[in-house]
Amino acid sequence: MNDLEKYFTENTDKSIHKWHHYFDVYDRHFSRYRDTDVHIVEFGVSEGGSLQMWKNYFGPKCKIYGVDINPYCKDLEEDRIKIFIGDQEDRDFLRTLAKEIPRIDILVDDGGHRMQQQINTFEELFPCIDENGVYLCEDLQTSYWNGWGGGGYKKWGTFIEYSKNFIDYINAWYSQTPKLSVSDFTRTASSLHYYCGMLVIEKGVVNKPYDSRTGEPKIVQFNPPRNRLKSIKNKLKNFFHIR
């Protein structure tokens, strides 16, 4: 049990609601920021319990910014915790928010969980995250739930389907079609991490990949017959249910 889960388990103060497998993910991607002057933005203040959890976890140098649509959340402000009130689906609000927060090292989207809220928040604020920062969107299960604007497997317009494009973008260096070209995302997203109900994007300065070879070749190269290649391809199709 890591320190975040321990805090959650022993919490008797402000309410926190989390899926239990999230704590290992948080610790895996956030632990390097402990005891630093990290700036963390969390959408979805609710009762304020998770803000207290971050404050305890990151230590006395951290600065925490909570964002919620409920104006009563403003009462939860305290030393090193500032609350912004607004709708995360509102792009103008998000742009204003980006100007008012001096730096974003970590962004946690635990807000309204609706499709356009998640998409707008990503599009407006991902570029504002520090070049070595972390973006985390949780509760992706709403992409499969009708009540949240999701619903249906591979439904167009869900955040899950939207985010699947990131896999192409991060590999755009190898594209041989103008439909997929190197973008700011390609140059700034060093890795994607999908977990059950969560997406984490680690940022970093990404340069064009290159390869090289060392050592002396000692094995005669072998090209399998074309019919064997076709057999392998069919097996892969069946395994991955490719149509």
C-alpha cells in the first residue's frame, strides 16, 4: 500500500471517492514530484478531500489548483490551495484559467466526465502543461455509458475514441501519408499509458527517431516464402479479430 492509498484508507476528514486501483497509477507517475514545488491542477473538487490528499502527498512546497463548477467549492481555499469556479466545457474559461495559473506540472481531469468536457479540457490545456509534465484523465468508463454522452462500443465522439488517435499521432514520424503528419503532440508526448478507466500522457521533448546498427552480421538473412507470410498474416488477423 503506497502513501496515497494509506492516506485514503485512514481518511476521516473531507470525503474522497476513488477507484482503488488508481492509487498505484498515481504513485507511478507522480512520485518524482514529491517534495518539490510541483503545481498540480485537478478538475473536480467535490468535497475537497482529494486536494488534501495531494497536499499531504506532495509536501510543503506544492501548489494545488482545484477547478469546479460548484461555487460553494470556493470555500475550500486555504494555504497552497486555490479554487477556480467555472465550466470545463467552456473553452473561454479554460483559456482564462491557463493564463491565471503560472505553471502546470500535473493535470488531473476528474471533473464532469462528459465527452466534450474531457475533449475541450485536453485540447485547451495539454499544450499548457510543462514540457516534462503529466496529463491524467480518469473515469474513462463514461465513454461507454449513455448517461454521460458515451455509450456503445467504438461510438464516435467519445473521449475513448478521440484519444485512440493519440496512438497514431505519437507514431506520426513513420507516416507515409499526408493524412498523418508530425504535430506538436508528436513532438511533446513522450509516452501514452492506458489503464482501466485512465489515460496518462507523459510529456517530454521528442526528437525525430533514428536507428543504427553495431556489431558484425554473422547470420545469413532469410526471407520466408510469400505463402508463409500470408499464413502468418491470417493468424494475426484471427488473433486480434481484425476484419
